[in-house]
Amino acid sequence: MRIGIVCPYSFDVPGGVQNHVMDLAEALIALGHEVSVLAPADEDSPLPEYVVSAGRAVPLPYNGSVARIAFGPVSTARVRRWITNGDFDVLHVHEPLTLSLSLLAVLSARGPVVATFHTAMTRSRVLAAAQGVLQIVLERITARIAVSALARKVQVEHMDGGAVEIPNGVAVAKFADAEPLPGWPGESAAGTGGTLGFLGRFTEARKGFPVLRDAFVALAGTRPGLRLLVAGPGDPDDLYDQFPTELHERITFLGLVSEADKARMLRSVHLYVAPNTGGESFGMILTEALAAGTTVVASDLDAFRRVLDGGRAGRLFPTGDAAGLRDVLGELLDDPAGRATLSACGDQVVANFDWPVVARRVLEVYAAAIEATDGRVIDQEWVGLG
């Protein structure tokens, strides 16, 4: 099968959707299919051979964060050329309701289109302003995938249609086989040590880093060996300024890390902490931590609760409650047997998210979309944007 996949967000900046697209493409290629991915990226960016650059991206506020997207006449021409040259059996676009390559690809498509929806956002000024165009986009989509129950709920209640729920995948072996960073995670002696981990934008409010910060500071006073390992974008000074000076030597900031080093980072902590306060429709980092065999402690968000099987595969704490997080962290750091039990349950849960399993489910949707269009070609006439 010839498959075209469109990523709306720039490959120059790491992100959950970008990682999802790359992992799906590689899983499909491993299953014997021809795959081409179109995504924004600087012309000199190092890209996998299956990725085609659609040019430099520009920042756009979206879902409480900043998305880097490409849009306009130049992008439209590149999308059309890529679709024509690719002669795809099916086109798979991600987040087609953002003003991005994905939206342009749907409007330019002439065959079956499968769309994956990652977020559970129901309203935005951008969506409201482009409501007419978005209706055309929705009508041209042959089949929909939602990565979570929340994302699917949005399709049913706000987008006049359903969706097949297929979760984000994770390359289990890549994380399970990664070597910890040198010197980590260290000892977890009862009442004294332990290593906590956080990965993400610590300056972004919905990631909840202040909740973890307060819990760490409270625990550090009684646990002289407690350490915190942080990875993600941001200025080191902005991170360290949030903590008392005497704790700085117990905090290590890795900055932005590669996918390989992310796996190593997750293997380098006793507890991975996801203190997010909202805006999450799935929780990809949780499945990655589970794949690494690391015990997960997460906010009691609905999306996280579903990934962690109601708390069977990881501990949940009341969202935004630093004292509650402190208590859970202290308990688990002193209970290696309890951590081992959670990790064993995590192994069972994450097996359902392994990419070969997920990719086969996506292929079933492709086949249904192709059958639904029955070889029909859609009229490509439409009014260009930008």
C-alpha cells in the first residue's frame, strides 16, 4: 500500500504528534508498506529519508501552547505537488482542523482520507473564524481516528461524527532496552534517597511543574539523597531560580534531549512524575515511561487514569495537590516492592500500545476508507486559502 502521512507541526521541534507520526511511519514501513511523510521543517534540518519538508514553519498559539505550522499559498502548492507525485492509495492527516498542512492536504486530496484527532479541545478562536472551511474539511474526510476517549467524544458531540479510538503507540523495545544515564538513578534507601523525573516544558502552566517543585522541596528537607532529573526546553536559570539555592546541586537539567536520550532519561529515575493540570487527551509520556519499566506517578486526569488502567499501572494523586503528590512520592520511594508491582502491571498495559499492534489497527481503518471510496476520485476544485 502507498501511504501518505501529513504532520501539521514542525519536525524542527520535538512533540507528541511529531513522534507519533514518525513511529507510525516506521511501523508501517516495517510491515512492508511504502510511506511518505510531509511536514514543516527547515530545508537544512536532518530528516528521516521518508520525510519530505514542506518548508519553514511559523508559530501559532494553539491549545494552551505554541504550535509551529506551515500555511498559505506556497504551502498549498507544495502539498498538491507532494500528493500528485505520491499517487497514494490513502492519505492520512493528523489534526486536520488546525490551520496547517493537514487542512490543506484534505482540501487537495482526490482519494480516501483518514484523519487522526489528538486533542480534546472543543473551541478556539481560530476554529470559530474558519468554521465554513472546516465544514468542507470534515465532509472530505473518509474515516476518523481518535487517540483517546476524550478526543473521540469531541468528534461525536461537536464534529457531527464518530471516530475509531486507536491510542498513541509506543516503541516498547526502544525504551525497555535503553541504558540509564551514567550514575543514575542511584540509591533509593528508605527515608533518604530516590530520583524523580520530569520531561516537558516546565514553564508551560498546564504541565504542572510548580506542583512537582513544591512536592520536591517539601520532601528534600527530610530526604538528603533525593534528586530531580528534568528534561525539556527552557532556560536553566529559569528552572533553578524556582528552587532554594541549597537544593540546586540535587537538580540536574538535561535541556532538550533526543529520542534516544529520552529513553535513557526515563530509565534513569525511580519515579516518573506527570503533574499536568489539564489539556491532555492521552498521555504519551506515560506509555513511554511504562515501556521503560519506570514507576509512574500522575495527576488524576481522566486521560491519565485511562492510560494507567485506573491506577493499576501507576499511582494517581489529586490534580494540582502538591501535598498529596509529596505523600505519594515518599510512600513509593520507601516501597521498592510496591514500585515493582506497579511496573509489572505497567508491562501488561503497555503491550497494548506497542507500535506493531497499533499500526495493524490503523491499517484496518485504511482498508475500510479505501473500500468506502471504491476508487472514486473527488473533484479537486476549491477556493485556495491564504
